[in-house]
Amino acid sequence: MKITALKTFVVYAYRCNWVFVKLYTDAGISGVGEGTVEGREPTLASAIEELGRYLIGQDPFAIEHHLEILNRDSYWRTGVLLRSALSAVEAAMFDIKGKALGVPVYELLGGLCRASVPAYANGWFAGARHPEEFAAKAVLAAERGFRALKFDPFDSAYMQMTPAERRRAMDVVAAVRRAVGDSVDLLIEVHGRLDVPTAVMMGQRMAEFSPLWFEEPVPPESVAALAEVRSRVPIPVASGERCFDRFRFEEMLRAGAADVFQPDVCHVGGLLEMKRIADLARTGYKPVSGHNPNGPVANAMTLHVAASTPNFSLLETMMSDIPWRAEVVREDLQFADGAMSVPRSPGLGVELDEEAALRYPYRPCPFRHYTGALTEIRPPDAVPFYKSV
């Protein structure tokens, strides 16, 4: 079997644009992958297409060999664009191989550890601005069956916070905790927006609400700064969504910088690299909770890693998505008892409708984190993309 063609698809998805790749073979089997990078989507599509110069004519079964060659022959070797492009094409090759062998991708990654993955909700707060609005939406998310909720209460803060901004963040978290009680875990997201003393201050104050973790409290460039925050706050620290390979996670492990590792399968170079990161985390008895707010193929990629990884703890999932998601892909996901099912069909278990993908072409999306519009991440007509059972 040989790869005969490569195509990219950039699909507008309101919060960002999904970046898909599709590989075609002379056996009539195709595979799909995703490498979505918020804000650099056309550049990523070009990076993926450049990899096609090597991949066309190759055997799609030799996945690890191809990843080694592509990484070797890229002089810069890391960074979000290269690693995300590698993630996308690797997933497409796994999809082809699973379909050809008649097995789900998790069987190619070591086999099934779990048939469904405990999930936490992101995006449940869409449109909320005030504490009472966060509280009302948290109740709806809990009623839908989510047992853990992630949210960023820090509005447009960057580095330091005024007393009013600190009070507002505390009021939001307090309102959500009162609304859902102690039966739902709270995950406090910071998006790397605070300096060390502010992150320490807010982490110490947030402890009264018993959050499951305090996520990415400082910008991602300094592992030492992250380690300092972790050493000074009384709650677990999670981080890793903006780390692009296992070497950065090894540095975090040695520095004692985080309690929970959060690699993104779209950005670390693929499913195999994410498995290596999880194995690294296991040497320190740390759980892995994959960063997973992107598109439907990325969700499938993350689910297969989660299914085959003993120390995978929680799946990030958006509570709802754009209504045209069901047009663009075919997927069969079930959500029950706070967990999402793992696809059981051969390959990744998700199929791309090329004509539908072309109906929603690229549009520039604003970066909302520091404008006060962070909660505007879903359109008013957003709908669940899974079946609740």
C-alpha cells in the first residue's frame, strides 16, 4: 500500500478553524488527522502540505519511521507548527492502518485500558459575564451529567490584578461552588496569564473552594516560574498544553513543576509522542489529562490515547459545539455517567465529509483571552455533539 495524495481542509468553527488532513492510498483506503492551531491555521495547513513531498509514495504502515525521518529532516525540530503538522499526518496514517487491519487505533497503541473515559466540561459557561450567570450555567452542566467543570474566572487580567479584579474572580468561583456543591470538581483555568506573585496569591485564595487543579497559572516559557508557583500554593497545579514534545515534560518532571500533565495530541507530534509523555509521567506517578478543546478528529485522537493509557485521568471536552459539526464529520460518541465512549470502529472512528468541509471555509477568529470576551467561545445555536444516555 502506498500514499498517493494529501489534502488539507481548514474549516471555520467559530472559536477557531479546524485544520484537517486527509491521506489517500492506492488501496482505496483514506485516513484523516487533525492538528488545529488556534490563530495560525492557514500556516499550519501549508506546513502539513510540505510534509506531503516526503509522504506521497510511502507505505502508511511505517508510521514511526516516517515520523523520525520528518523530524530529522526539519532543521528546527520543534515548535507548534512542525509538531502539529506531524500530529496530523501521523493520525491519518494510524487511521489508514486501523481500517486496513480492521481494528480501532487503540489496539495499535497497546490495547484497551477503558471503554469510556471520565470527562470534564469546558465551554459550559458560554456567554456568562457575572457570577450568577456562571452559577446558573454550572447547574445546567451538572444536570447534563458532568462531574467536573473547567473555567477561567480571570476575565481580561494579564500579569497583575487590581483588588476589584481579584474580588470578581473569587466571586465567580464562589458562586459556581455554591451552585454545584461538593459533588462536582472545579478546575480553575488561568491560561498562563499571571506573574508569579499574582498566581501565588490567587492560588492560595482559591484553595478554600477545593479545586481539583489550578491550570497554567503563569506563561509557558519558564518551567522554573511554574515550579515556584507549585511550591507555594496548596492546590494541585496542571500544565502542559503549550509544550510540544516529551523533552519539555521531562524538564517539568525534574523541576517538580506540575502535578497533572496536559499534553495536547494535536501539538506534541502525535499519538505515539503523547503515549511517551504519559509513560514519562508514570515514572513520577503523575496523571495525564490531555488538552482537548479542538475539533472532532482531535477528540477521537485523544480518546484512543486515553483508552490505551493507564494513567490517563480526565478527558477535556467542550459541552457543546457548532451545529455544522454534524455536517462536517460522522462520529458516534456517547456520554453517560460522566464519561465519553471510545470509538470502537476500525481506525479513529471519525469520517470527514469533504464537500461539507468546503462549505465552511477559513475565517480569521479573534483572540479573546485578554479582551474580556473569553466566554464568547460558542455561538448561540451551539448543540451537543454526543448522545447522552
